[in-house]
Amino acid sequence: SFLWKIVTGDEKWIYYDNPVNKKQWLSPGKTPLPCPKPEIHRKKVMLCVWWDSKGVIYYELLEPRKTVTADLYSQQLIRLSQALERKRPYNAKGKREVILLHDNARPHVALTTQATIAELGWEVLPHPAYSPDLAPSDYHLFRSMEHFFREKKYVNLESIKKDVSTFFDLKPAIFYERGIQLLPEKWQMVIASEGNYFSD
């Protein structure tokens, strides 16, 4: 009954070059063809995205070499709140209830961020550290994005922005709903495994 209130968000690197290592089927004794490894310092840009069971609410692609700080994250949450006012209906009390689900990265738990969340009147859903298996962006949204960006190459930031927008627009509402609806199932798996990490 409270899943519709959940707004979840996270950050992901989007690479300009996305090669895929393809499997090789070899006869016994055959030597596999050499496969070059991706460059360690590949050109990339950071995507920050927030979504709920109805779809993407707000996202940003940061300028190259820019990363998330507590101050920036607090500003992003304010912009997210403004996007929520535009895109999601109010309840009978005139305010959209929000349960924020994000991980424990430093900018997310900084005092500045906590103060901003308190000012916005949002609740934070507890999230155990190092638990991508319980983060909808990790187990659902970003996994699908990995497939979308496979083998794609980009020459500029604008082309990445266009493809990110296309990806979000192509996903039906049921895709986002499913990602949130999976949460109780994931929580039950944690209970069944007595708190141990699991993967599917």
C-alpha cells in the first residue's frame, strides 16, 4: 500500500564507447582469439536519475569530469521536488507523500542532504550498505540500460543525452511499476537468506 510513495534514485556512468566481449566457442586445444580490454580511463559522463512506479521523474547528465557532492545532491533533490509537483498528482491533503529510497553513498547521507530531505518533508526508506540487490535502479533500471547501450559509440554529450531520453521514453509504464513491485520480493529473499547477500 506504500509502494506508490517510493521515489528511488541513483547514479550511473554512461560511457562514450561500449564494447562487448563476445564468447568464443573453441575446439579442445584451440587458442582463443585475443580480445582487447576496455581502456581503464574511458571517456564517460555521470547520469543521475530518480523514478517511481509510474516512470522517470527527473534526471540529469553531469558535465564531463563532474561528480556528485553533498551540495550538488541537495540541489538535485530540490529540483526533483519541483519535478514531482509538475508530474505527480497531490493527495487529498495537498501534498505528494514521498518515501525516498537511495543508497548510503556519502553525498546521500551527508548532513546537508539530511537537512534538505527534512525541509522537503520526505521520509527515507532504510537501505543496508552495499546492497545493490535491494536497489531498484541497480537490479532493474540500470541492468536494462546496460543492454540498451551495448556496442554503442558516441562522439559527443548531445548524442548520449538523446539516447538516454529515448531509452526512458521507450520503456512502458509497466516496466517501472515492475521494478518497484519487486521490492517486497527482494526483501523476503533477504529474510529467507538470513540477511546474506544474494544475486539472481
